[in-house]
Amino acid sequence: MRHLYFIFFLFSVCSASAQTQKHNPKDQLRSLNWDVIGSVKFELTEKNELLPLFTESIRRFENREFDLTGYLIPIKSGQKQQKFLLATLPINQCYFCGQNGIPVMIMVEMESAVPYGEKPIHVRGILKLEQKDASYAPPISIKNAKLIN
């Protein structure tokens, strides 16, 4: 049930933002590390689970230090965030309206909380891959992350 509230929250925020903000393709972040993350494909099983298919290009980084620059997408309210999603597009560019598509998002768990902001942040931590249903949580995460200036 929590997942439905989370999805509803993201949908509400994106819908409200989309009414006031125009899409700016220049905001989309691109890097070799995002390409590695984007190499993951997904398979819908007979049980209606969305399971990740990890490529060799991402598996070679598993359990290793990995850095990524992206937009902080909060999953809980508050000015400081310790666990959040990181995406290639800012939260004000609606993921659900179809103009920008759904960007790749990963879960980030920081060693210490960081302030929420609208500018991209650069984090470094240990890349983790989990074989779990992506409908409920991102199967890719960066744990023990630190903010890099």
C-alpha cells in the first residue's frame, strides 16, 4: 500500500509541476555511468513481475565504488534526505505525461543526510544490484554514498 501512496505522490507532484513548467531537454543529464545504468533491460514475467536483466557492462561495477551525477527525487518529506531516488531529469519535468518518457532512476542511500535542492548532485558509493520486482523498488542502488563536490 505504501508503494501506491509513493506512486500517487510522484504522479501528483509531476502533474502539478507539468502545468507550470515547460519541458527543457537541456536538463537531461547524460554520462557514461548513466549509460551503464541504462543498459539494464526489464522482463515482465508470467507472475506480472518486472524483473531486471543485468548486462555484463553493469555487472562489472557491482559491489564497487561508482559515482553518478543526477537530480535528487525525494521519497519522504523533509529538507534533508538520506534515502532518495536519483534521476537524469529533475522532478519538475513530469515523468508520466509522455513528453520526456520515464527516466532511469536508482535508489541512493547516503552515509549522512543531504539538503534537498533542484540542482544536480554528484554522489559516490557502492553499486548494488538486486534481482527484485522493479514495480515496487529500483533494483539498482548506490549504498554508503557520499556527496562529491
